[in-house]
Amino acid sequence: MSDRGRDRAVVRRRRLWWAGLLAVIGLALLLVGLTIARGALAWLEVALAFVLLVASYALQRAARRATLYRRDGG
């Protein structure tokens, strides 16, 4: 594997790691916002959870797209 291929793999793993972390945090906030929190704080947590989940999805998609549609410089 070339250096560019290794760099791409590292970037992809890092993006997927961050996407997973954002998804876990988003799901935890969603759970807390829907079960425990009350009032305006609950809605704020739910909104923030949706933002984090959408960001997680975007990072996953970017990581997979960069791998799927990469140009092989051979």
C-alpha cells in the first residue's frame, strides 16, 4: 500500500471514529432529553442530539465516499 493509501485509511478511520463518538453522544442526549429532562432543557437536548446525529451521518458518508470514489494514482 502506498503512502497516499495509508494516509487515506488513517483519515477514514479517524472520521469514522469521530462519527461513532458523535453518534453515541447524540443518542445519550436524545435518551436523556426524552426521558429525564423537562421543559426547555429537554427540547434543547433533543435538538442538540439531532444535530450531533446528523453530523455523525455526514462524517460517515464523507469517509465512505472518499474511499469509494477515490482515484488510484497508478
